[in-house]
Amino acid sequence: MAQPGRGGEEGAGMAEVEGQRHERRRNGDGGRDEAWRRWAMLAATVWIQALTGTNFDFSAYSSALKSSLGVSQEALNYLATASDLGKALGWSSGLALLHMPLHAVLMVSAAMGLAAYAVQYYCLVASVAVPYPLVFLVCLIAGCSICWFNTVCFVLCIRSFSANNRSLALSLSISFNGLSAAFYTLFANALSPSSPAVYLLLNAILPFGVSILALPAILLCHTNDSHLQSAMVLLALPLIIPACSSCSYVDTDGPDPASPLNHDDPHKPLLISNNHQMESNAMVQKPMEHRTQGNCCGTIVGRATWRRFGEEHSAKKLIRCVDFWLYYTAYFCGATVGLVYSNNLGQIAQSLQQQSQLTMLLAVYSSCSFFGRLLSALPDILHRKVSLARTGWLAAALVPMPMAFFLMWNQQDASTLVAGTALVGLSSGFIFAAAVSVTSELFGPNSVGVNHNILITNIPLGSLLYGQIAAMVYDGNGQKMTVMDNSTGTVDTMIVCMGMKCYSTTFFLWACITFLGLASSIVLFIRTKPAYAAAASRSSCKNLHQVSS
């Protein structure tokens, strides 16, 4: 005899099961759409980064620009500094995001670069002399446009990926910026191998074109438009290799619920903190003091007091933090030296009578910078197998830099120049790409925009200082020569240096400076290692708790 109401209960149960199946199917479709949107966004940032590292091909046309303007090596260094100084105006991109949508900021960046490089192109090809102050100004604007492009890419990755995968997405995106010089070298050789001015023409046109190409994916990323996969067809090509090697580590289940993202309101923080976020932060006390008693370095190394891993640091709090200045010194005496080296690569090759190998050297530096940036994703890929803090990876990445400069100081021939260029590109590329993640982890994800722009103020300072050192050594060992500008027919007197003496002292000084950067990074690693270890332990305990429950 059937129990009363049993049929109704079974019917209700079947309806509930069917409803749950429908909900899972709907959530699955939504998860796939969300995954497509994130990959479309990542592909867009890859394209942008790959063609907007226009400052890396400066050495390809610097000698022609120097001859056209009739200036000294010191004055040429000021133009390179102006481009890097534009990056110190990166805060303006954050200010623009408060009042403009992201796609508008992207197009303003493209317009600035188009105008700035068009004026420099006109300077090389026109028969009318362009005033030096105007060239300085447009170099400043060009550098600012690069920083705006980078900000757009950083914001896109931060908004689109959860905290677990954000560092990996940033590393993949930033990696392709290192290939810009190689791409531009290939394009220039295909169009006009003997014309340095073609680099400036490409610098003006290609970033503007890729911005228009990436615009549909950026506009569609916040909607459930069925045509999103059409945008992916145009954008996915540069991601084939890195996507295949790392797709198993990319979260396809949507943003981490413990780290809800703000996608719409630019006035609100990109990462909204909540109780889960606060619980995941590691609490670390003073583990190093008892180890460094009696050590003269104990004052710096021993007082590593981390209140909370990933704790937000305001600008005022940041500049009072010892760890920030260690980090600043490591960057200032590391990656920035590598950037200045790339700016001087044209004159270095010319002084060693390797001018015909300049495009090859640019390709070596660019390719190794790309692989260095790509290797910056290793901490995220190998975190289950290698328990090394990201600051430890940063210190390891700085090891090749002083080795390269000591090598080139000791022996300056073609093979040594190639090997040194490769090591410098590899090391600086890793640091450039890892810096955003390190800044986010040490000083808070919500403050990363402001704090990272404070960090990169070291780039124009280093560009001025290290470039001035190189220029003084170059001009001090050079001789005055009379040259004629073929485009204008004017005759100018300029200083030209040939031989090992032109950069030998510079290489030695740069080697000593980068060794200081390495030492600073090691101290930073020692101070922050307990915080990373505690955070990893907390994450493991949390995962075990989830599995057991």
C-alpha cells in the first residue's frame, strides 16, 4: 500500500533534480562564455603589447637622428631620457581612467604615439630642420603613450582574471612587449632595409592599427555577444604557443568568488576586499631578528615585520617601507641598466665596427627579452613543485646582468657582444614582466596602479644617470668629425668614437651597479621569504580543508 503523499514528494524531487541540471547547464554555458571573454581580452593585450614597445628600437635610428639634428652623444642621451621620462607621467593614465572608458584611453594612447613618431619621422626625411626642444617634447609624449598602453593592458588583465591566475595573465601579456623590436626589425627589413626612418614610420602607424584591431574584443568583453568568437579569430594567433603550454593552469570557472572584481565602475577599486580575502592573507611576525643578532646587516635584514601578506600600502606608507626601497634599488640597478644598454646599442655596435650587425643585435635583445618575460610566469606554473618566493626568482633573474657587463668589459668582440646582449635582454625582460606581480603581492593589489607608477620613476632617473655616464665616456674618448646630412645638405661637426675605449669604462661601471642591484634583491628575498612561506602554508591548509569537507 502506497504511503500517502509519496508520489507528490517523488514528483517534487524529480523536478528539483531537473532544475538543478538545468542550472548546471546554464552555469556551464556561462562559464564557457566567461572563459572566451577572458581569452579574448588576453589576446587583445598580447597584440597591443607586441606592437607598442616602440622604445626598444631607439638604437636602430638613434645614429641617424643624432646626425640629422647635429647633436652630441650627451644630447642624444637626453632624447632617450625624455622617452623614459614620459613613463613617469604614467599616473596621468590612471587619472584618465577615472573620467574616460577604457577603450577611449586606448585610442588616446594610439593618437599620442601617432603624432609623436610622425614628427620624428618628419625630422629625418624633411629638408627643414626641426628644433631640438620640439624633438625632446615629442619623445616625451611618445614615452607617455607607451605607459598609457601598458596601463590599459594591466587593467584589462586585472579586471578579467581572478587572483589565482592574474600573475600568469600579466606575465603572458607583458612577455610579448619584449618582441616589439624584433617585429619592427623584420618589418623594416622587408620595407626598406637601408632607411632608419622606416622605424619611426612603423612606430607611428602600427600601434594605432593594432589598437583599432583590438577594439572589438575590448568592447565585447563586457557583453554576452555571440560574435565574440569572431573577434577571437583575429586575436588568438600570437597566443597559440603560450596558451598550449599554460592552458591547464588558467582558471576557466570564472573569477574567484573570494576576490570579486569590479568590471564596470572605474571609480571603485579593481579588486574588492572581503572577509575571504582578509582570511587568505598571511600573518607573519618577526622571524629573522634572532638569526641576525651580532650581524652588521641585522638592522636591514633582521627587522622584516610583515603585518599581512598583500597588505594595501598607500603612497605615503609605501615610501616609508624599507622593503620598497630595496625593491626600488633592485629595479633601478638592474632592469633599468638593461634598458639604457638597449638605447645605446646603436652607438656600441658602431664603435666596435659592428654596425652591419645592429639589426641582428636588436633581434637578439628583443627575443631574449621576450623569453625572459615569458620565464617570469614560472613562479605561477611551478608553484606546486618549487616553493621559491617571487622575490627569490627576481634575485635569480638579476644574476646574469653583472656577468654580462663584466664579460663585455673584459673582451669586446662580435661573439661576446652577442652573448652579453642576450644575457642583458633575458635578465631585464624577466624583471620588467615580474615587477607588476611583485608590486601587487608585496604592497597590495588595489594599490598596484599607483605603487607601480611610483616604482617606475626609477626608469627616467636611471636613463639620465646611466646614459650620462655612457655619453661622458663616449664623448671623452671621441674625436670631432665633419659630416654632411644627405637629406638637408647641411654640414655639421659631431663627436664620433671608435674602438673598445668608447664603452669599456661604461661596461665596468654598469657591472658594479648591477651587482649592487643583485645584492639588494637578495636582501629583499631574505626579508620577504617568511611572508611568502606563511602565505603558501595558509593556502595549502585552506585547500586541504576544502578537500576534507
